[in-house]
Amino acid sequence: MDVAVTIVLTCVVGWVLVSARLGRWSVTAPIVLAAAGLALGSFPDSPLHVDLANSQVRNLVEIALALILFTDASKISAGWFDQPPAHVAARLLGIGLPLTVAAGLLAAFGLFPGTDWALLAVVASSLAPTDAALGASVMSDRRIPGRLRDVINVESGLNDGLATPIVLFFVAVASTQGAHDSVLHAAEQAVGDLMVAICFGGALGWVAGRLLVVADRNGWSVKGQEPVLPFAVALMAYFGAVAAGGNGFVSAFVAGVAFGTAARAQRSPEVIEFAELSGTLLAFFVWFVFGAAFLRPAFEGLTWQVVIYALVSLTVVRMVPVAIALIRSPLSGGDVLLVGWLGPRGLASIVFALIAIDELGPERGGPLVGRVIAVTVAFSVVLHGLSAGPAASWYARNAAARSG
């Protein structure tokens, strides 16, 4: 274990040292770390053996997602949705996300006939959320209007939190083989878990945010230590909700929204920087685990149906719902095309795959779910990572031609 951790940390250090240079060629951290995990984990005598059934691996992966859900959500206060860019993001979340799940399920029915519908629904919903980190060069490219980057960031930051209860509901249904009574029980359980998570996370995030404001205003807290608070609150929201029988991911997400709304003046980037960087470091580990433990088994059992589904998921299943959701929106055709393409699948999908594999097992289709998600994410890492820079250049030329 010590050797494996040292190897991963060495890869992380190496990436940080050359990240700017590799970024010029649109080579992202997920590409580097997943490739390193695949290469180093493929040696017959490699000390880097990652067991997906290991509870420590699952805990690490889930904590990474919880931190990212909290920090992404904390950047968005409730009042933000009164602003014009939020109306576009709301369309993507309220219309585009459900349509993406439906389109993914329809495509899965066509490519995997005879497979249990709940299993296919797990795949479709797990691949619905996006990960803007895979298109980092676009997010930092000043040629892309700030309003458009805000829309993409907000959609990516919120859709994984919204998709989580849907995914876990379908996992519960799939684990019961879709029997009518079992589906009703799973629905009741999901609603109960959701209510616990919303109440616990919302209350915790709001109280923590207001206490931070009071402490800062009265000089009770040390400025340099305040960033520890959001980190602790994110983990409290996750583990506390799980202990109370709720959904930890939804709790972390709701806590982030409540904290961001309540903290107001203290919502500066510096306050959540520690939690955000911690989530980023753990995400590096997740990408390494993805390469070391997911990719080789996924590609060893590869079929043409899985390849076609992955490509359809990254294009038609994403881009058509986005286009429908943005009908009569203030965005131009080029804007809609860019937003539709920048729908990379990433960390959230990997976590959902791990949960599905663990909960369903080989006898209920867990390997199929893991394989489809892993291949889709692998394609996305390469295609979206390498195309982000060229896509930004295309957008800039197109915008210049329109204005000229």
C-alpha cells in the first residue's frame, strides 16, 4: 500500500511540475494520470494493485466527489439564479439533464436488447452529469465570453449533484431485478434518503455559513484558518448524512448551496480554496485508480455495442438535448454547439460506476455497467481533453466572422 501511494504521489508531483507545458497541447491531468495508472498497473509484478472492492478505495473516491460537490455548489448562492446566465444554466439542468438521461436510455435499449431496463437506466443516468475540468483550457480561455464559461461551469458544478439521487434510485431498482413491489420500496427509500440529506445538509451548511460571518465580523476567527471550515463542513455533511441514513452526496451538495448563500461576503475564492484543492488532489488519485483498475478490464471485454454507445453518448445523447433545452435562448448557434460538445464525462461517472459495481455485483450486471461507463469516460478524457483548445479557437474564429 505504501509503495502504491508513493507511486501515485510521484505521478501527481510530475504532473504539477509540467502542467503548464502540457496544457499548451491540451493534455489534461485526467489524461496523464489515467494513462500512468494504466501503464504502471499493467506490469505483471506491479506493486500497484487496486482492488475496487477495497473499502478504503471506495471511501477515497466518494470523499473526492463529496468535496467537489460541496465546493462547486458553494460558489453558487441562491441569489445567483436571478442573473441572466443562470436562466440558460437552469434550462440545461431542468430540461437538458432529464432529456439526456432519457436519450441515453433510449440508445441503450437499441444497443443492448434484452438487458434489464433498470440496469440500462443506471448507465444512462451515470453518464448524464458532466465534468468541466476535462475542458479546463476552455474554462480559462478569454476568447470565450465569461457568460458562456459561467453557464458551462454552473451546469457542470450542479448536474452531478442533481443526478446523484437518480443514479442511486436506479441502482437500488436494478439490485432488486425490477420487481414491482421492490421498485416501490426503492422509491420510498430514495425519497426518505433524499429528505434526510436535504434537511441535514441544508441546516448544516446554512448554520456554518452564518457562524463564519459572525466569527469573521467579530474577529473571533483567524483569517488564515477559515478555509479549514468549508473542508470540515463538506465532510460533516457527507458522513453525517450517511450516519443518519441519508444520501451523503446530496447532503454535501445541498450543504454547499446553503453555505454559499449564508456566508455571502465570506464566499471569496480563498475561503473554499483549501477544500477545493483537497478535492482536486483526491480527484487526481481517482483518475489514477481509473486507469489502474477500470480501463484494462473494460477494454479486454470490449464489444462494438459498447464502443458505439460511448460515441453516441458523447455526441447525440448530449448535444441534441442541449439544443432542445436552448431553443429560443439568447445563445447563438455557435454557443449552443460549443456547450453541447463540452459535455465531458468524468469524476462523478467514475464514482457512480464504482457504486454500481459494488452494489450490483457480477450476478446482476455490475461489470456491464462498469465497462460501458469506463469506456465512455475514457473516450471522453481523450476526445474532450484534446479538442478543448481547438474548440476554443474555432469558437473565436466563428465569433470574429459573425461580428465582421
